[in-house]
Amino acid sequence: MLSRKGLDNATLSSLKEAEMSAANVVEINNTANELRAALSRMQRAYSLTPAPTRQQRIDRLDRLHAAIIEYKDRLIDAVDQDFDGRAGAETLMIELLPVLEGIRYNKKNLAKWMRPSKRHTPLMLLGAKAKVHYQPLGVIGIVVPWNFPIFLGLSPLVGALAAGNRAMIKTSEFAPKTGELLAEMLSKHFSDDEVVVVNGGVEVATEFTKLPFDHLVFTGSTQVGRIVMHAAADNLTPVTLELGGKSPAIVHDSFPIDEAAKRIAFGKGLNAGQVCVSPDYIMVPRAKVDAFVAAFVKAFTRHYPSLQTNPDYTSIITERQRDRLLDTLRDAEQNGATVVTINPTKETFDGTRKLPMHVITNVSEDMRVMTEEIFGPLLPVVPYDTLDDAIAFVNDRDRPLALYYFDWDKGRAEKILQETHSGGVCINEVMTHTMVDDMPFGGVGPSGMGHYHGKEGFLNFSKAKAVVRKGWFDGNALIGAPWGNRAFNLFIKFQLRRFRKA
Ligand code: NAD
């Protein structure tokens, strides 16, 4: 240690800073070493049992099921604490039940998915058989955001385990109680070379995403997704990126506006709008904006007649997120938007993390509420004149994670499906496509890449290995070089005749 005698204040403080950052580097290095050691341990274990049987996979899924059942109440409580108010019913309905559903679905289909699939062989391979084998990749890294801190960790885990892998899960620093409990729960039901939970902040996440996983699933913002993909590229680790964006809902002129508002209010209220597939903005025919706002206020009030002490209405996860939402709202107001605050019992919200729903009209395209993902209880309503205008508006923006369309007419719905891009679509409904295990879930473009859930999850976490098996007959021996032999000439003549026409 250097002597500090005779040093001025500025030098002393820069010395202190240097010491602090040195301590930090040591800590980060320790974390990096620990993470690498954990991954090596898991990779060694994988290499000892590289092909878990269906029964072994089912045993892991059963253990996960048992863990959830055992910890159900404590998990609900931990999420409630992290949010400082989240309805147990929501945690049960949107986090725990879908994981249990996913486990059951994977178990039911595992035998079928694991079976090598027979493929067609070309004439050239006469007598040979071609099959695709689905092989576990090894160790999967899973990075989790705070908004569904259980589901978004355990749902990819279900797919990873079903496909015969091991997994390391990095939880969100903004849901620390849930992270700690998941660590306790999974270490009780899994060995430390099967499933590992890593808790910590951005520094830990940064080191985590630098690990040479066999596949990395990142769920979070588009901005961090870019950083994560860069880190994974250094190891050529394939990534599944489950990102965010602005998911629009379009209501057709012919669809009853009250019904649309009612269906949208149900979805937008969940987790106070802090959902990746929450409707971000609503497009309604110009003449129906006021009717939509009135119907939405009515429907929302029916779900949440009060807010501040209402345990059904979720708080904003952190003060920083609340302030971001309030800044976004202020920006809209200052630039001429009209705001309707849904606050039925006229409560005050100063300094709390509960934030009422705000419906915002007269928005312009450059307001933050229209340029940034909202991820909270703000709902801009955008008028449109023709359906083609609405489609063009959506297509002028980043491809969203979800798109919702309200119309009984199947032909027009088909037009929307064909002329817009999004990760998924609900027609006359919002958000529930994420709950169907028999469908892939994932974004497109800036809202993500790759899929999981159900069979697509199994495929995502498996290597589809092409295997050709040759029998006793070896056609190559007949037609091989020296080229121009009789068998070769006959073979080529026959082939060219087959392909005379397209
Ligand atoms: P975030 O991107 O800030 O953080 C997500 C995770 O990344 C956290 O675990 C965090 O520790 C880690 N992280 C942060 N900085 C990192 C870095 N530099 N390198 C590596 N890892 C880093 O996202 P968030 O605020 O937790 O979640 C909100 C976002 O997630 C929204 O954009 C939302 O749309 C999106 N989201 C998407 C889905 C989906 O399935 N597509 C689901 C939920 C949330």
C-alpha cells in the first residue's frame, strides 16, 4: 500500500477510486472464474452422460414440477415482494401454471420428438437410409428479465431439459427475492451439474453472457440483446433472443368498439402493462377514438375499481422504471397529447410505485410514447382512416413481437396476416398466443430471433444431426472413377432424362 502522507485531496480521492475499481475487478474476476468453473463442471457431467434417455429427461421434468408445487406459495410471495405488490393470482396464472402446462406437454410429446425422423434419399444413395437424429446440445445459458422472473427462467429450462441438456440460469437483479428463492429451490431438486442459478447485477450478467455455452437464451430489451449477441459471437454461441418492442392492436371499423376495449383492457391490466406482449398502442378508426377511450376506461375500472391499496393491481418494479414512465407521459403532455388517467377513487400516487393506467390521445409520431417500448400502464390511441393506412403505419416501424387484430371478417384478418410481420398474432384477442405450448414463441427482426415453447423449443435446444447409413450395397463402387465407365454413363443418362423437365 502506498503512503498517503503529503498527498492533496484530489490525488487522495483518485487513489481511492483506483483502489475501489481494483477491488471491483478482483470481484468480477472471481465471478468470471466461478462462472467458468460451474460451466466446466456441467460440461464434464454432460460429456459423461451425453445422451440422457427419455426416462432421465422425464425424471428432471418431474423434479421441476415437484419443486414448483413445493415452492408455489413462497414463489408467489417472493414475486409480490420484488414488485412491492403483485397479485398472487397473476403469478399463479401467468408464471406458474404455464410452466406446469409446458412440463406436461413436453413429457407427453417427448417420445415422438426424440425419435429420429426418416428422410428421403436421392437416387445417388440407392440402398442407403437417411435419418435426422436429435441430440442434446450440452449446457444452455438462460438470461432472465424482471417482469416474469419465474416463467422466463423456467419455461426455457423446460425446453432445455426436455431436449436432454443442462442449464445455467442468470436471474434478474431487479427481482432479487425471486432469484434467491429460485436458487434455493433448484439447488434442492437438482445437482450442481444439472441446473445452476446465478444471481447478481449487470457485471455478473456481462460475464455470464461471455461464457462459451452451447446455446444462449436471452430474454430482455432489444438494446441489451445487441450487446449479448456481440458477446456470444466471440464464442460462436448460437442465441435465441426474446426481445421487446411496440406491439400494436388494430381495431377494424366493423368490430364492436366496446368489445375490443374490454378484451384489450384485460390484457393491458396484467402486470400493470409490464409484459413484453402487452398491447403497446391501439389503432382505431378516426371517428371511434372517443368511444374507444370511454369503453376502455369503463372496462379497466371494472377490473380495477381502486388502485393504490388494491392487491390485484401490480406496482411498477422499481422507482427508475416508474420515473421512466412518468417522463414518457410528461413528454407526451408537453407535446400536446391529451391524457385520461384512470383513477376511479381519486387516489394520490406521489412517491409510490403504483401508477394508474393512462390513455393517451392526440399523439404524434415523434413523442417518446410512440418511439419507445412502453412496458407499463400507458396506452396511446392512434387514429387511422383506412385499413391500408393502419397496415402501412405498422410496417413503417420495427417488426413487433406481437400484433393484435379485431375483426370478425376472416378475409381481412388474412390480409393482415399476409401483409404485416410480427412474432405472433392474436385475432380478436390479446397476448394469449404465448400460452399455447403447441406453437413457437419468438420475435422477428428487432423483437427477437429463434423460438422456443413446445416442439420448436425441443428443436431449438437440440442439434438436428443428419445421419446416412449405408447397407451392404455400394453403388459408388459401380459408378466411381475412372469416370466414363459404363455404369456411370448409364446412371448419368438416366438422371439427365429425369431432369429434362422442371
Ligand atoms: P434488460 O435487457 O435490461 O435485462 C435483461 C437481463 O439482461 C437481466 O438479467 C440483466 O441482468 C441482463 N443484462 C443487463 N445488462 C446486460 C449486459 N450488458 N450484458 C449481459 N446481460 C445484461 O431487460 P429488463 O428490463 O429486465 O426487461 C424488460 C425488457 O425485456 C423489455 O424490453 C421487454 O419487452 C423484454 N421482454 C421480452 C420478452 C420476450 O419473451 N420477448 C419477455 C419479457 C420481457
